[in-house]
Amino acid sequence: MSLSHNQDEIRQWASLYALNALTPSESAAFKAHLNAGCSICEAEVRSFDGVMHDIALASTQTPPTQLRSRVLETASRAASIRFSKNGLLIVGSNDSPWQASNIPGIQCRTLFDDASRKYSTYLVRMDPGTVYPSHRHADLEEVYVLQGDLLVEGYVMRSGDYCRAEVGTIHGEVRTESGCVLFALGSQQNEILPAT
């Protein structure tokens, strides 16, 4: 195994190694890399080991199910990163499962979370007949229909159609008749509005 000593790459491998989240072959390769005497990676693994030990000692109660699910989802997403170097990120979207959303009939695959902006890039799958409630956009939202149909403000979008919603705009209910898959970029802070 050859690491470029890019800090992000080192942290990614070290954290996954400390969490025992690498595949057996990746784990063996990273262990061999450590055994070859890479002091930088070794120090990073020790720092993660220490944090994990402190967390284990500090925990006096069982974490809520939702927290456990979010941690496992984050670890799964980290494992789907195929390449991360010099500001370039490649994610294997098929490596992570679809995750149920808070809206029945909608599943998502998060491709990237921008924590500082609270903005995400993701794939969305809506089952036939699913309705997404009216909502206000906290940031720019872009949606590209990959397959199926999506009814937005009385317009039926189909495969290849694109929708852009500016900050502060409001959608009424969005629905699909036959189901759809969307590529979307949007805020994690959109406001769901009460039904009228």
C-alpha cells in the first residue's frame, strides 16, 4: 500500500482502521504499511484509538437508535470513498445502501455533505405515488430527473428535466405517479411547511 501522505487520505485510512471498518484486504494492507514504519500514519491511528477509548469509558448509557443509525451511515459513506486527494473526491455510490428518509416512500444515497454550508449532494428515489410536502428552500436547490416522473407546481418533469429553486422560494407538494430517481443538490435546513 502506498499513501501519498495527504492529510485527508491519512485520516480517512486511520479512522477506518481504528473503527475496524476496512475490508479484510484493506486492513491487512494498512497494517503492513504501519509495520513498515510509517510514523505519520501510526501517530494518526494512535490518536483515533485514544479517542475511541475515551468515548467508550465516558459512555454511561446506550445511545439512541437514531444516533447509532447515523454513525453507521456515516461510516458506510466513508467506506464508499474511492479516491480523495488534492481536493478531488470520487464516491462509489453503489457501495452504500439507500437510506430511508423521514418522508415515507423516499430513500436517499448521500454522495457528499458540506458540513460548513449544511448542504448535500445526493440521489433520491421516490416510490410510485409518493408525495413530498410543501417546503421553503434555505439555500439553492437543483434537481435533475434521472428516471420516472416528478410533478412540480403543475409541471410534469421527466427523465432529463432540470429544476432550480432559489433561496427562500417555496414549492407546493411535489409528487410522483410512477416513481422516480433524482440527482439533487440542496440544503439540509429546508423548512417543511404545514399542509394547507
